Amino acid sequence: MDEFFNTFLNWEYIWQVFPDLLKTGLLNTLILAVTSALIGTVLGMVLAVMGLSTKIWLRWPARVYTDIFRGLPAILTILVIGQGLGTLARDVVGTNPYPLGILALSLIAAAYIGEIFRSGIQSVDKGQLEASRALGMSYSKAMLLVIIPQGVRRVLPALVNQFIALIKDSSLVYFLGLLSEQRELFRIGQDLAANTGNLSPLVAAGFVYLVITVPLTHLVNYIDKKLRTGRKVRADDPGEDELDLVAGGKVGA
């Protein structure tokens, strides 16, 4: 038991690695996750709309892209883009692998987020679209103003879950060989673990991951519960008929 605690819970190494974890690792992990989530969300929405299109030349490329990037291991995608594309994009990014790591994470996230959006949009009742068209809206306007907002609202918990997955997947970027100031949480823990022969720094890095992901997990549960139950109506809240009368009185006044 003493050997176990000395290997995984050596407080000397844990306190030694914490400053770098908080100052450098946490910042880079959040930059990688948030940036790739934003880019992946935009690309994912494009993929979702393409996947729902009636035009086969839009639908099939989206389907092929999604199948490839969801089917490949994340580490393989990161290596192919970070090392393979790195030789082609050297004039743009130089030898810095950081932007390519963000690109790889974004492309992976887009495939999953696109499917999340597509399922959310498809869950909206078809009558919503028909009613919008009956009011004179074009198909694109009805999708943009009526259908997509409802679909996105329904999949908010799944989107937060995907962001949690991105936070953890950001640890794979270390395979590209980041610079010292670009290291994320896992790389910092691994470097000290390799230098000391002790795994406590990795346990410390795992603790920081938990500090980020556990609150987000509870946030997902809270959002899901609110979306399922809706807003509670108090006894003193005016009903719909009462609100209509008030509105009618104001208009008449």
C-alpha cells in the first residue's frame, strides 16, 4: 500500500507540478478545446444542413465526411493532419504544430456535432416547417428562423457532452510535439512523470481534468432537466387567458 501511495499520490511531486498545470497546462487545454469547439460547431452546422438536403451532391459529401472522421481513431486523425499536412502547410504555420492540432480537433468535433445538430433538427415536428411555409416563408428562411433554433435547443446537453469529450481529446495533441509553453495538462504531467519515474504528476493532471469536466457534467444534467420539465408556474402567475385580457386591455387603452 505504501508503494501504491508513493507511486500515485506522492505529494511532493504533486505540489511540484501544480503551478505549471494551472499556469500553462490549463490555459492551453482550454484554448485547444474552446477554439476547436467553436470551429467544429460552425462546420457541424454546415454538415447538418448538407446532410438534410434533398440534393444528393450536398448530402453524400456530408455523409462521407461524417463516416470517415467518426470512424477513424482521434489520434490517427491528429497525426495525419499534424504531421502529414504539416509538411504542406509549413509556409503558413511554420514548424508550429499548435494550429494543426486545433484544426484536427475541429474536424473531428465537426463530424460529431454535425450528427448532433442533424438529429436535433430532425426531431422537430414536420408540421412546424409546413406551417412556416404556409405563412409565406421560404424553405431556407423557415429552417433558419424556426426549425434550426428549436433543434439546437433540444440538443444542448449533447453539445456540452461533446465539449467535455474535446477537453479530454485535447490531451492527444501532445503527440505532435508541442513547444514548452504550448503544453497542455497531460503533457505537463507526463513530462514530470518521465523525469521523476513517478506517476503522481499524471494523477495531478487528472485531478485538474476532473475539476473542469465534473461541473460541466452536472451542468449537462441541469440543462437536460430544465428542458424536460420546463419553467414551473407559480400559483400567483397569470394564466394564458388572463394575459390575453391584460394585453387586450392595454391595446384597447
